[in-house]
Amino acid sequence: MAEMITMDLVSPEKLLLSDQFEMVVVPGAEGDFAVLAGHAPITSTLRPGVISIYDGDKEKDRIFVNGGFAEVSNDKLTVLAEEAIYVADLDRANLEQRIQNAREDEEDAKDDETRRRAAENRDHLQQLLDAMA
């Protein structure tokens, strides 16, 4: 049996996941990195992207995170995510409609602050849609 890494995924609301896996690929700020048992200690900020969880050579789960931090130490990976959503829970048609609505909000904005918030919302929704690919 392969050595396992323990992963805890925590969002501001609660502990979302605590389990053991063979490998976890994390979207670090400087690029994706894979974590296996025996990984050197590291702390990294996260960029918006997908955490891929593997058992053997098969991807078991995909979780979109919108920033946060990851720490590896003593065969444990702790991810503190600003937001975490299982990719399987996303609805493509709903996201596409929400992106279109955000574009319209951005175009119809009466001031710069409203336009900026609409653009941020559109970008975030697009990142979620991209995670489904």
C-alpha cells in the first residue's frame, strides 16, 4: 500500500475535508505543486484554482479554491481556503447565465466602483466555469 498524506481543508465556515490520500495537487501562487507523503515542509499562498486529489493514478476529486494558504509539515497538508467548492457541485448553465448577467451589470454600471465590483464578480464566475474544464 502506498504511503498517504493527511489533508485538512478548512474554509471560514467549517472543516470541509479531513482524510488521507496518496497525492494532492495544489494551485500555489507560484504554480501547481504535488504533495505526497514525505514532502518537505512548505508554506504557500494559493491562487484561484483547483485542488486535485488522487488515489493511485486516478483523480478522485476536484475542489475549486479562491485563494488562501497551504502548509505541508509532518506528512500533513493543511489548506485554509477563502472559498472552497467541489467542482462536481457546479452547474455550467447557471454559471454561464450568471456570467452574462455580470457582463450586463458591468456595462450598465453608473460609477467606477459598481463597474469594478461587477467585473470582480464576472472574473470570479469565469474562474468557477474554467474549473469545470
